[in-house]
Amino acid sequence: MKKMGNKVALLALVLVLCYGLAMAVSFVEDEDWRGESEGREDWRRERKGEVREDRRRERERKGREENRRREREGEGRKDWRREGEEEGEEDWRREREKREEWSTEARFLLKDSKRVVKTDAGEMEVVRSFVGKIVDRPLHIGFITMEPKTLFIPQYLDSSLVIFIRRGEAKIGLIYEDVLGERWLKTGDVYHIPAGSAFYLVNTAEGQKLHIICSIDPSEGLGVGTFQSFFIGGGTYPQSVLAGFEPETLSRAFNVSYAELRDLFRLKRGPIIYLNDSHSTSPWPKIMHMKEHARLQHLKKLMDSHEEPAQKEEQTWSWKKLLNSMLGMETETKKRDDRGTSDKGKGKTPDSYNLYDRHPDCSNDYGWSVALDKHDYSPLKHSGIGIYLVNLTAGAMMAPHVNPTATEYGIVLRGSGTIQIVFPNGTNAMSSEIAEGDVFFVPRYFPFCQIASRSGPLEFFGFTTSAHRNRPQFLAGSNSLIRAMMGPELAASFGITLERLQDIDKAQPFGVILPPDTKTKRREEPLPPDTKTKRREDEHAREPKVIKSFWE
């Protein structure tokens, strides 16, 4: 019993100790948790404080940067205002200069010319086109003059040419579809030279200068100057494009020695040079200037010099074609068409077209006119250029008209006269005298007319910026818009009766080319006072505001 009591007491003591130990451990863990919780809370508070401090510092930094930026912008705006004022003054000055330039009487006459080639054998001068919004397509005009028996050396250009033989005879060689073709050209012939096609020109005449007028289309150009020539022949002047390669490259390309290469680069006489008879490989210049009987006999001798029958038959046929071309003879299978083209020369190159051989599109006792487009001469389709030629007798007038499809460029070939151009708002843009050698242009849609002087005829030739068929709209004459639109609506727009408008319109029986005013009915009523006053106004004061947008 006593032993049992001791065991119970011992068990109770153990239980008390275990309970006490458990309570102690629980208290320690609770204290640790509270400490950790309080530590985490302190960390959160500290972290929030740091974040707030960082945010405050960031706001201060951004504020300082914003202040500096505003200061810089303020200074920049001041500089911009100063620069803007300076640029504005410069733009205003340029606009004023352009306005003054356009306020002159000759604003549509092209006078910016430059001599691009000059040698003792010939020269080339280029009149630069006006560049602005009123010109739909700039065209430069070139004038080439070559002494007798001279050569414009082989080259190709970054611009296409349409050449017109003003006076003389020429031979042109052109690479067409990878084959050299030659054509003989005479006065009045038109010929197209595409950009990038190698060509040369020879004045075949014995004692006559060659005069050529050409259009230069810079639309395919490199934009370096008016146009860029790439000379194939040449030496030190002009320099051949071959000279730019290394000697080793050329020696390998031509399969010749360095010494032989030097022979290619000896020319120093310029782009237009004299041709000595000893250097000429073609007999045609002499043959072309023989009389017809002597020329025929000479060609027969050449034909008889071929001994082999097969070769003789083949050569005879080629000589027959050559005789037909050179002597003006026709065969049954190949006849000259009524548009002025013929086979002249050799190769596949397109034929030329002669303006003087073409039947006029319009003709009367006071002049005639010819217009050439892609339907008449197919090479114009590729160039996008049209051609015209007008001849007016003394005092005659090309009736006021409008070209609705293209800008016109004109060159006075002979005589003198006056050209008048009108602004879109109905004020006079230019009324200027023109003479031989003058170059003018008329923007698309602008009404204009040409009048020959009383002292003699006026002949002018030119190019248009469209190869499509041109249908000019005449503003006066028997085929004018007035007559086509005749009706009460048109009469009301003039503020007169229909009968009065019909009487005025019927007073002019001619169309397109009008007779001198001495042969027409004189004006019976004076001009209205407003019209007289308007004509006396200063040119600059009555300049239309709508044109200001064209000056840039």
C-alpha cells in the first residue's frame, strides 16, 4: 500500500513538471511570435517611410528637371522666334524678288542659257526651262551648231532628245536594239534619241553649217546639272567613261597591251571635232553631194565591182534600196507614205519625219500650221513629246486659244511678232515682242495668241509636253468655243441678247489663223472706260493673287 502511494506521488510530480515545461515552452514561442510580428510591422513601417521618401525625392527630381526643361523651351522659343522672323524675312524677300521677276514684261520668255560645249568645230547652248507649279513638265531647249565635215563624238545622255534639223544635212548613228543604225537627215527632219542610247552626229555637208534645235527631257536624268553626257569616245578632253577603269581592267577587257590602250585616250580637241577625209570610213558624204547623174554612175561602178554572182545579186538588191532612198525613186513594194517618212540609211533604227513634207493640218491665205503626235510618228510615244510648226504671213494672227493638255515651248525660227498670254483671272500676263532665236513657254490652260509683225512673216517651231493628239480650244474665230456654245445661256453670261452675241460672232469668218486687222471690220464702238483704265494700271498692282502660289 505504501509502495502504491509512492508511485502515485511520483506520477503526479511528473505530470506537474510536464505541465510546467509545456507552459514555459508555450510562453517562449508566444514571445518569439510577438517579437517577429512586431519586427515585421516595424519593417513595414520603415519600408513605407523609405518609399515615401523615395517618392518625395523622385518628385523633387522631376520638378527640377521640368523647371530646367521649361527654361530651355523658353530660350528655344525665343531663338525660334528670332529664327522664324529671320526665315520669314528671307522668304518674304525671295517672294518679292520672284514677284518682281514675274511682274516684268518678258516673264514667259526663257533667257537662262548656258554654253555647254565650245570648240573650233562647233558648239552647243542650252536654254533652261522655268521650274515651278505652273509648268507640268520642264523641258530644256538645246541649240547645236556644227561646222562642215565635223563630228559630235559618240556618247549617251541621261536625258532623251527630240532633234529638229533647222538647216543643213546630217548623218546620225544610233545604237537601237543592240545594233548600230544610221539615218541621213535633212532640213525639216525630226528624230528621237532615247535616254541611255549611244549616238553620234556628223555634218555631212561640204560647205554648210548644221543647225539643230532639240528638246532635252530631264525627267529621266540624274539631277546633276541640265543634263549629263557620258562620252564613249574621247581622251583628256572630253574624258571617255572608259578612262575611269583601272588599266589592268581595260587591258583584260579589250585583250590588248597597255601601250595599245593609250591609243584610245589621245583626243584633246573637244566633243565636236573636224573629220579629215583620210580618217573617214564612209563614202556617203561625197556621194550625197554629187549631181544625180554622177551619183548614179558612181553607184553603178560600185555595184559592178562585186565579182561573185551570189554576192552581186545580194548587193544589187541592197543598192537598189539605197538608190530608191538617195535618188528619190520608189518601188512597188515600198513607197513613201503621205506623212513624210522614208527609209534613209541602214539598220533597225526608226525613220525620221520631215515636217516640211507633211500636208498642213490648217492652211489658208494667211498661214499654215503642222502638229505632230505619237499617231503620226511612233517614236514620240516613248518620248511623250509633241511637235508643232507654224508659219504666219505679215500681220496675221494665230487666234486666241488654250492648250488643255500640255505646256508649249516655242522657238522663233524666222521673223518677228508679238505673243500675248493671259492669267486665269482674265488679266494680261505678258504682251511681249519676239524675234528670231527667242524661246518662250506657255503654261497649260493659259490662253494665248501669236501675231506676226507687219514687216514680214513669223515662223516658229516648238515642243509640247504631251504626245497625245492636241485639240486646242479657240476662243475666237469661226471654230471657237463661242460659236460652239452659242445660246441664251452664253449670251446671259455676257449680259447681252442672243442676237447681239450672234452678230459679234459672225463678224469673223476665219478660224485658227486670222488675217491682218486691215482686212477685217474696224471696231465701231470704243472700249469701255473700265477696260481703258485697267490697261493703264501698273502691272504689279493688277497682278492676280492666285498666281502667288505658283512662285514656289
